[in-house]
Amino acid sequence: MAALSFRKASKTQSKLRLALVGLSGSGKTYTALRLAKGLGGRVAVIDTERGSASKYAGEVTDFDVLQLESYAPMTFVEAIRLAEAEGYDVLIIDSLSHAWMGKEGALEQVDKAAKRSQAKNSFAAWREVTPQHNAMVDAILQSRCHVIVTMRVKTEYVLEENERGKKEPKKVGLAPIQRDGLEYEMDVVADLDHEHNFIVSKTRCAALDRYVERNAGDQVAERLKAWLTDGAPAPERPEALFQRLVRQLREVRSADERTEILVQTEASWPTFTRDEKIALKQARDVADQRLRELEVQRREAEEADRALAHGGDGFGGSEVVQQH
């Protein structure tokens, strides 16, 4: 184990992790698209809201969409990695609440796991589902894209006095529909009300402290970009390193090159997930096969050269028959 040591803190450039929380009709999807446009680059949307994002196609910004059939946390992990692999700059997850309470989401999986167990105990079932949910959160936090997630909120009605002095019911939002504490993982959390006010409730970006704006978009995005690009270039993330190592192994041209790549792989081995380790082993096998094939090609080329050097024609000494 490496010795522990402190080092001087320094700010590095980073990718955005932003959550938009609000009731139905508060403008979560529309605001997410406006912010994505302001951040710039290619935009992808993971849609769990039955095509709601696509209704804004061409109105706010151009984007590509992936509509999920299953809301299992590991499906979100696969979709996030697909967005990274295809080179998107901004990824919107609309909405992340479905990974908690949707079809095959965390709650449904816990319920099924509890029914399968002899004890019918949901506590034991969480031991099976929690690692999957943690993997989804890690995929969001470690993504090479800017990530904007929307979350629904639990709602209830309260009686409030109107301008005429009469009591009337008003719908209010409570906690986000997701695992408790997920908002703490985000750089910025903003609540949206029915007036489409963007109300920052938590931020690591000082320029957005206590920020409120109606129909937020470019102005918020500009403040975020200034904050995200301030500092030294960010070190390569494990996912970026993983993708590069797999590609290099599959394209290896020499034994020395293979050795150099494997040394880098070994140094970062503890940072990789189980699936990434399996993929790296498979890439190493591909590299070995590729080197064997290159060696066969090299020997065949040498034999052909020797044959030509001794006056042969490279076809076992026989003449090439030409048809006239």
C-alpha cells in the first residue's frame, strides 16, 4: 500500500454535475436543454419521460436521444458509458428518479429480491441492490461529459390563504424522488417552481450562491463555464485511461509496446471496476493474438525476400503463367 501524504490543494478544471429538482410542469427538461445549449458541444439525452425531451427538438437546441425500456441502475451505467464512448459533451438524464422508483428501478429490485429470499427481508435485499445504485452514482460523478440530471419531487397539498382571504389548496414539493443524500454528490442543485424560477439550494460555484433566475439558460451556463474552466487541466480520469489502454492494446504493433502498455495497466489496476478488468484482460489476449499474426507475416515476408534474393519468384521457384 502506498504511503499516505498530504499535498498542497490546487483547483483543476472539471465537468459539471448539476441536478434540477421540481414538480411536474416546473420546466426541468426545458431548463436542462437550455443549460446544455449554453455549455456548448454535442448534447445527448437519456429519456425516461416517454419522449418528453423530443417535444423540444429543434426548439431549444439540437440533441440526440436514447429512450430506455428498463430503469435498472446498471442500465443507466451502460447508457452513460455509451454517451462517453460516442463523444458527447453534455449528457442530460431526464429523469434520474426512474432509477429509484421506475420499472426495474432500485425499489422494485429490492422488493423482488426480498420476495426471493427465505427471510423475506428487505434489509438483506438492499445488500444486493445498493452496489448497483452506487455504480450508477459513480458513473455520473466520473463521467467525461457534463452531466445534468432532473429529479421529480414528492408532492402534497397544503391550504393557503389567497388574495381574497379564502383558503385554497396549493401543490408543494418535498424531497427529491431518489436515494436520500444524492443531492450532496452534485456541484449544483437548483429547485424549479411553477413560475419556472431557477432557485439554487446548494452550490460549490460561488457565482451561483443564492442565485435565482426565471427561465434560466445562457447566463447560468456562462457562470458555470467560467468556474469549470478555472484552474489547471484535470488529470486523466480512470475511465479515460481505461478506454485508452483498451484501444492501445487492440492496436499494438510490437512486444515492447505491449510491455509498456501493460506496465501502465498494472499501475492503475486498483482503480478499475470488475467489468473493466475483464475487458482489459480480453484486450491483452487480442494484443497477443495480433502480435502472433504480425510475427507470422514478418517471417513470411523474410522468406519471400530470401527467395527473391536467390532468383526465385516467390512462388516456390515456379514461373508465373501468363495467359495471352
